[in-house]
Amino acid sequence: MSVPWSGSGLPPAAAERMAEVRASGTWTSALSTGEFAAIRSVGFEPVGQVMGSAVYHVGRSGRYWGYHDCLFPGAGYGFSYGNVGNAPIAVSGQGSPAAALVAVFNNARQSALQRMTAECLALGGDGVVSAALTMAPFAAQPNCLEFKVIGTAVRAQGPVRPKHPFTSHLDGQGFGKLVASGWVPVELLVGMSIGVRHDDYRTQSQSYSWRNIEVTGWSDLIHEVRSDARRQLQLQGSRQGGDAVIMASSDLRVWRESCLRARNRSNSEQEDHVAESTMVGTTIARFKARREPPRTLSVMPLGDRGELLKRRLAAVASSPYGDRAQYQRLVQELNETGG
């Protein structure tokens, strides 16, 4: 019998699985022996494998019923008209129609991450290491994608608990080295950007040239999209309070599509190039451990201190290289001893 689920917290199947894990007293993980040892070396223990998933239907939206609008006014008029100009790059991070598609992907990933974090909390964990994000088509269902993240929940051996569990792509050895060097992971982040550029006259002439020549429009497209994805990653990291970001992966996809604007103007031959950049990383923060004050070692002179000071004073006074400041300091010490 299925249990109704409101969509918040753990799905019923996940809640049942977490209860079984807690009752069994054992834990499972995908950690290697070296990873397990590295995690324990910095005061953490694995508590179980955790995951989160979400299946999203991606519908069509935006102007001309599509996300990939090049925003080039000259598209569809032919190269003898406005198409001769330099086409802009419509980037999602700057509010292009593709921003809605990026938002859908971000929401789906966040849903999966939140469900994995909820499983971590259910096991009493303080964070997740070796978290891997994947996105794949949902079987036999068009326009549906499954977003999944899986990792190993860990718990600190001490009594101090974080306010919110951390998530990180770092494996066991990487996590151990990070903590040992005075840093802690904060959040697993995904920076994504989609850019669209119309194949204008200059781009087509460069791509069909018989000479070795750079296609400047396409170079600008991938540069702008990668830069925007990195900006999104940095913005997310700063919102989480991190001091830096450790990169996990950087992927780029480029493909051609029939220009939506040209198609709307009965010119289906013109095309756009679409670039999608996805960067995954973990934001990290410094932590300060209270240090014990340095312990000083008292050195006590052997024998009569007054006699020792008198001999040192006589040596300084008889030396042609004697230091007047040293002589006065020895006199003061000798007076303090009552010698």
C-alpha cells in the first residue's frame, strides 16, 4: 500500500529505508579502504550511504515556444539585410530566454540534494562526502529527466554538531586532507549557463573559408558561456558563506538548432549554435581551532646566583669590548639578589 507524500521531507520509501538502517546498527558505503581510513583519521565516522533523486518534466516555454532564442533582430531576413551585422550572444545568466531552462535544472538538482541531505540527517550524519550528481533521460518518457545524487554520510566523533549538514564531491582522502589543513566543505554547487548565437554572415563565411581561420563568433560563444557558468558557481559559493571553491568537473556541450526567429519569418534554412556549460564544485570555508598557549620552560641557575653574576660582571668590566648596556643590566640583577 503506497503512502501519500506531500513532497516535503523524505519520500516514504526513503524514510522506511532510513529506519531499517538505523534499526540494523550497520552502515553501507561505496568508500574504499583508504577513504575509510582517511575519514577516520580526521575524527569522522561513516554512518551510511545516502541519495536523493527527482524526475522533472521539461516543457516548452518562452517566446516562439522555445528556450533557445538567439535575440538577433536580423535573423530570418537574409544576408543582404540586417543579417550582415555581428550577432549577439544570448546568455542565460544575463536574462535570456534560456534562463528559464537553467532555473528548471537548478530546481531539480536542489530537490535531489535536499532529499540526500534529509537522509543524512535521518542517519544522524553531519555531512556527505563523495557526492556524485548525474542527470539522465527518464526511461520511455519524452522530455523527462532524472536528477540523482548519491554519497556517503559521515558523523564527527566529538559532541559538536553543525547547524546544517555539509555536502561535498570530495572523496575520503580529499576530505581528510582538507580538514587536516584547516578547511571544511560547505556545499556541493552546480554552475550552469546556456548561450545561443545566430550564425550570421561573418560566422558562415569564416566556417566555410578555405583558409585556416578562427571562427570568432563561436569562440566568443563558448568563452562567454564558460565565464557565465563560473560566475554562477562563484555567486552560489558566496551566498553559502564559502571562502573558495574546489572544482570537480567542467563540461561543455555545443549543438546546432534551426533558428526560431528565422523559422517564424518563413526562413528555416538559418541556424543558431547553442552552447551549454556545466561546472560542479564544492565551496569550502576556513575553520579556527583553539590553540593551547605555548608552555614555557623555567631555567633555574645552578649554584649561588650572586657569585655567578659577580664573575660575569668582572668579565664584562675587564674586557676591552665590554657592552655598557650589558654591564648595567648585570649590576641591576646583582643588586636585586642583594649581592
